[in-house]
Amino acid sequence: MKTKQNYPTFIFDLDGVITKTEAYHFQAWKQTASLFDYELTHENNEQLKGVSRVDSLKKILEWSDSEISTEMFERLLKEKNDRYLKALTELSEKDIIEGVYEFILDARNHQHTIALYSSSKNAEFILSKLKIIDLFDVRVDGNDVTQSKPHPEGFEIAAKLANSPPSKCVVFEDSSAGVIAANQIGMTTVGIGNADDLSMASRICKNFIEIALNDFKA
Ligand code: BG6
Ligand code: MG
């Protein structure tokens, strides 16, 4: 990929930054947790954000003090994903979070490289449903990494593919796992959402209405 050294590369998370699919993950995991008589709280859910499917189930088993066979583990992963995908049946362009589409278009027009790093293995499917897959120069998702957020592997891959040093990357994240991962390798982090959960981010914004391209001028 051609280097655009003077402009920071923007790396977007998907769930909770581009579209509000986090609520569907939460509902689907709640049902899994209830099998172990465990009520998944919003606090628990904050810790699941940005975390892979496998690691999420491991956390739920730990919280509910449960042990299951490998076969059962695989079955619960599949059942959770089936429930989650069913909830996405009607997902479309109207589910893009306010302001983010306009921000990406503006950034593209101003020569910024646009990248995605999502822990989700459903990322391509979701981007296609939202009809924005072509807006991304670089896409990295849960299928491309061996270690999920808070490990920085996916951000490292995205930076490499964008031909951009991590110090020239700005990451938009709604999860503390994602912010921790990107901070670890010296990327600038913008937390999208609740200030309490994202206190380690370089900057925190409620949404993209509060963010302008000029804020990232070199
Ligand atoms: C992340 C979400 O983007 O993807 C997590 O924040 C989710 O909640 C993870 O568990 C994995 O998603 P999927 O779609 O592969 O189950
Ligand atoms: Mg997210």
C-alpha cells in the first residue's frame, strides 16, 4: 500500500464504534450465562467488550465458577453465535452510529488511510450488511489474529498493512481491552463512550459528532 506519511492512519473498531451490535452480544451471552445460573451484569459486559468469542466464554465460566467439556464449550460458542447472527437479520445502513460514516468519508477525501481492527469473526459480514465494506483500505478481524484484544497483535497487523508506524495511527475504540492493546504499542487512542470505562484513552468522546478531522492535523 502507498504510504501517506503526513496523515495519520485511522483504525476503527466495529462493534460499539461503527454500529451498536454490542447490545446483541450482551443479550446472546446473557442467555449462555443463565445456563450456569449466572446473571451477566453490565459491569461484566464491559469486560467482554473487544474480547474474542472464546475468551468471552472462558470469562463467563470463570465468573460462574463452572467447568465444561471441550464439546460443550464448542457447542455453547456455536449456539451463542447463532443467536447473535439471528439478531442481526435486519441490520442495515440505518444502524451505522451517527457521525461515523461522515467522518470516514471526510477522512478518505483528505487522504487518510482507513483501517478496521475488530475482534469479531463476523466483521466482514457486518460491514457488508452496513454496506460500508469498500470504505476500508485495510481490514483485520478475529480471523486474522492468534491473540485477541487486549493483546496488540491485530493493531500491529493493521499498522503494517497500512504501511504506517504505530505512532502515526489513531485508534477509535469503545472497549477498555482495545484501548489497552493500542496504547501498548504507542498508538493514539480515542475512547468512544463512557468516560469511566475508557479512562486510559488519550481522549474520550461520546460519539463522532464530537470529533472533527481537524483535531488530528499533524
Ligand atoms: C468484539 C466484541 O468486537 O468481537 C465482543 O466487542 C465480541 O463483544 C468479539 O465477543 C467477538 O465477536 P464474534 O462476532 O466473533 O463473536
Ligand atoms: Mg467494540
